[in-house]
Amino acid sequence: MPGTSGPWDTGREWSRGERALTAAKLMLGWVALLWLLEVADVVSGHALDRFGIVPREPSELVDVVPASFIHFGFAHVAANSVPLLVLGFLAALGGIRRFLAVCALVIVADGIGVWLISPSGTNTAGASGLIFGLFGFLLVTGFVERRPLGVLVGLLVGAIWGSAILAGLAPTQSGVSWQGHLVGLVAGVAAAFVFRRRAALRAGGEL
């Protein structure tokens, strides 16, 4: 978008290469953190699993945010790494500040949703709620902002991950929090409206 600030909104325009490099570094660091936390979890005898969300226990509300960074085994974190890396990178290309705001909204809304509607006695953790949120955000943000490139990205994301997303919403899968997936998806779509670019609101404005 000509004349706008870059991903950190520092007041100068960033090149596409700078945007891409910043987004890539952020997401590589994010995924690396998830793996480091899982290593620490295994070394500690899975002590970090207690940061998952147990529904409707008031004391568990403090775990709403940490739960999205904790996984139940290396297979779990591996399954989330690639979609988080790719979808996060695409979302972060639009600006780091907005990306972090979207992630914060999705993580908090998803955690509270899990706390409210997941089955009693379960323990839910993992980045999949955020992944579903980023999918929803990318899917609709181009349409919300009336940006042709954003629409194209949304269509590509839907074509590549749409079937996996639909499968993740099925309530028949054992050991999978379809509730967290659903709330994350809805939160991501909502974030596309909440954090839409101002230029998209100007009548007849073009991005």
C-alpha cells in the first residue's frame, strides 16, 4: 500500500524484501520457541502440560495464553509447525503490529472459548487454535479490505488448507479439540474486520 509505514510502523516505508525478511524471522523464532518449550517439557517430565486449559476451573483462566505455546509431544508440535510458519508468515507480511494484534485476539478468544465449551476433565493445549484463526483471517481479509492480492491469497490458502481445516472441525476426531479449532476460526474471521486497514474504509479507496 503506497505511502504506508512498514511492518513495525516506524514511520518509513519498508521494501517488500524487508517485510518478508522480518516476517520470516518472526515466524522462525516463534516455531523455534514452540520446539524449545517441548524439549523443556520432555526434560521436566511433562511438567509444562499443566499449562493446558481445563474447562470451567476458575484457576485455569491464567493458562488461556500459555496453552497456545504448549504441546503434548513432538508429534503434536511437528504437526502444527508448518501451517503456523506459513500462515503466520503470510499474515505478518501485512505488518507486524497488526499481525501481533490478530494473534493476541485469536489466542485469548480461543482460550476463553475452550475454557467455556470444552468437555469437563479435558486438558487442551497447542497452537492449532491460532492456526485456524490465521487461516480464517487470511481467508477473508482480502474480501473485507477489497484488495485483489489479498483475495488471491485467501483463495490459495483455502485451496491448500481448506480440506484439513474442515476435517479439524469434525467433532468425531478423538483427542482433537474441535471446539478450539472452531473458536479459533471464528476469532480469526472476526479479527479481519476488527483490524482491517483504515484505507479500506474510505469510499472508493484503493489499496
